[in-house]
Amino acid sequence: MLIDYDLVVLGMGSYAHQLVLAATKLEARVAWVYDQDLRDADLNISQIRQVFSILRNNLQKSPKQKRREVFYREIIPILNQFGNDLDIGGAERRLYLSHYPFAQREILENVQIDRVDVILGEWQFSELSQTKAQDSPLLEVISLDKNNHAHSRKLKSRAYAIANDDLPKRTEYPLGYLTINQLLRLEELPESVTLIGDDAYTCEVAQAVNFLGIKTTLIANHNHILPNVDVAIARTLQAQLEIEGIKIYTQAKVTAIEPLPNGGSKIWLDNQILECDRLLLASNSPNNSSSQFPKHSRIYACNSDLDVHKIINKTLQTSFWNSAKVVQNHITYVATTPPIAQLGKMQSLNSNAVHTLESANELGLCKVICDRQGHVLGASILGDHSKLVIEALNIAMQGKVKVQDLGIADLPAQWQAIKQPRGDRFKLRDWFTFRRDWNI
């Protein structure tokens, strides 16, 4: 069977559109396959972040105790920006869609203009276990016509990218749980919700729903939230969430969950019992797991900016992309207020063989770890411009640029001072202010 496409993108995750655009710019033959009618489609992580950002801007002047009352009035036009059908229809709905570029339907129509084949249907790989690693798998897509008759179509591509959001694996939940997409479609918000988890996305959702005036509880397994983030920075964000009114239980193990007749939940921890109106899942499915991802050398997961570059580099090789080396630097981004961005795994870098440069000011917190020569090994930042600074440090890390050569004022002299005896280095804790850079 001949190859139909250079790349087939599967799913509507946060990075699907970005990958499709990157491939079409290289004049590749691309198909985009998704399995949900846009009228019922769940928002992906990127879209949910945009929804909460718009809500925060619209409601920040309203008293917190009044936000639940006006939520439904505010959410209708916001969700219609993304192509989700609610109360608005006909010409009024088309007016909403025509003014907002983030509508899913509009995105799909635009990529079709760029000769991308957009296909709606349930998909599965045919005889994947019998396909050799060097051969392209065959994809079967089953679509329904206007009369609900099923039609099968087989596609063959040099590479496939599954771009569904990669959310943390969840345990089994009883009936009565509420997903974040379901919450955004409620006419009346619950008075209280409980989230279980200490990962970045769960913390983002906890802060967002608490802002809406919902009494929010967060149950974390570890001794602080964000266990993969630098301890000092993670604890600072945790303190901020608690100041905002979120009740956080750390080192807490859920032993049982019982649904209540009113739709709420009773949750047993190690030594206490909690009750809430609804158990809220940050993910769209309570049983989401990456273990179901098909294993084949031509099937890729696309869950980050790095994945987009890696897939383009490996599957659509041109002289331009061959010259671009993809470096596997682990970047974590937490879209809270204030946000956190981290480069590398800071927990594995704490030793006598490295230098730690720290700063704390009105712009936030910053920690950069370097080796004895000044090469950046990792960084963790809490502040409004943390993502921009981390991206700049990531470029320096890839290019093996030394921290004393980054061009920040007085940095060479300060780097020399850092190599002084440890007692003298304590005087330098506030040197790394990033004032100029953080005001980009």
C-alpha cells in the first residue's frame, strides 16, 4: 500500500494544532483525525487555561462571594468562542464564532485551506503487533454519514502523532465525580469541591475554581504540592494558595471514597473524614493512563513544545531541520498565579559539585544551578515572566553558554565572587535580581 501522508495527527490536545501548522509550513502532506463532534468536544488543557484566564479578567472586580452567581452568564459567551454549543444559536452564535480565532471549528476550517485533510471518526491501528518497526502502521478510521451509516477508511502515513493531553494517571473513582469540562457547563456551581493530586495541572485547576468562589480542598500525597519542583519555590506557591483560601492536606492518603445521595462525596483520609458537594477531576477521564499508548517506532506522543520539535525533526527531515538539534531538556510549567517555570530536575542537582544562585525580590523567586565552570544545569523560577526567563536559560543550556557570559549586568564579577569561600558567598544571595529581564 502506498504512503498517503507524511504525518497524521490524532486527537485535539493542546499541541495538535501547533504540530499541524509546523508540518504544513514544510509543505508536508498532513491529515488531522479527531473522534469527537465539536458540539460535544471537551476543551483541551490549553483551551481550559484560556477560559479561566478570561473568567479571571471578567470577574476580578466582582466580590468573591458573588462570582458563583454570575458564573453562568459569563461562561456562555466564553465557551462559544471555542465552538461549544450552549444557549446561543443561529445568527447570534455565528457572530460569536466570527469574532474569536480560538473556535475549534474555525481552526479546522483554516487548516483545510492549507490542504490539511480533516477527518472525523473513531480510529484504531490495524494489526499493529504484526507491523515491523521500520514499516508504517495502517490506520483505520470509522466515520458516520448523515444517515448514521458507518464508513471505514484506511490511511497509511510515514509517521503518526497522538496529540491528546497527557494528564496524570488517576485511580478509580466512584459515581458522582465531576470533570472540569462538566463543571464549566453547569448552570449553578457547587459550593465546595475537593481535588486529589499534587501535580501542576491539578494545582492550576484548584486555584482557578477557588477564584470562582467555590470552597476548594486539595489533597496531596507528598509533604508539599508539586513534588517535582524545587522545594522552596513549591512551598512558596503552596503558601499563596492557602492565603487565597484553598485548604491543602499534605502527606494524605485517601483510603476510601463514598458517594452521597445529594451527589457529594465522603472522603476518608488516614485519620479524618472530609465531605464536599462534588469530587472534581482535573482530567477529562477518571481512568486516563498513558499505558494504553501504542508502541511503535513511527507512532509518537505529542504533549509539549519539545515533542513538536522532536516529531518534526525525526519525521519531516529537511536541510533546515537537520541542522536543528533537539536537546532533551526537561521543562516544567505551572500556569498558576504567579506561574512557575523550571528547567531540569532540581532535586537531582543538589550537591557540593554545583553552585546555587538564588534571588528573592518583588518580581518573585529564582534559583539557578551551575557546574564549577558556570554551565547552567537547571533553574526554577516563580514569577510573572518565569516562562520567558526559563526559555532563555534553556537556549543558554543547549548552547553550553556559561552563566558569566549571559550578558546580564555585572554577572562576570558576581560569578568570580561566587567562587570565593562559602562564607563569603552568603553575602551574594540577592545578586540575581533579573529586574531588567523580568520587565520584558
